[in-house]
Amino acid sequence: MDKKDWSWLPAQMPGVAKLMAEKRAKFGNEHVNECWKRGVLMREPGWFFAAEGALMVGTPWPHDLVMSKEWPRLGTQALVMMKDPGVKHGAT
């Protein structure tokens, strides 16, 4: 999978693709693209993390849900974590 090309996402992670479309509608393409770039391509924690079933993409937050005992309860549900646009962009 090419991390720069999102075309694989709907087929592999349809729930995540749906949630990302909602994030784009709410926060705008520029913000979502910045979060993807920083969290997926640059591997900076606190910018973008998504999971669906056994697939994960992005960089988890330092103490986020993925590392907790809550993660197994998600099952096949989709999860998208993204920096809030109201938070100053920079080191987290």
C-alpha cells in the first residue's frame, strides 16, 4: 500500500474511509491532508491514526486507546483519531 495514495483505503478500510469523508466535510480537505501527512508520512504522534479490524494506519497518540485494554472491544468497528483543527499545529 502506498501511503501517499489513498485509493486503497475504501476497499481495505471502508469504515475508515467513511469516517474520513465525514472529517473532510467537517474540517476541510486541507486539515485532513495535513493530519495524514504528519501522522502517516512523517509518523508524528497526535496527528492521525485510524484502525479497522486488524488494519491500522498512522501514528498512535502516546497514551491512546490502541495501547489500552479498551482496544479489543472495538472488534471490526472503524476508528479515526485526528488532531482537532482548533489545536495549534506543532509539537504535541
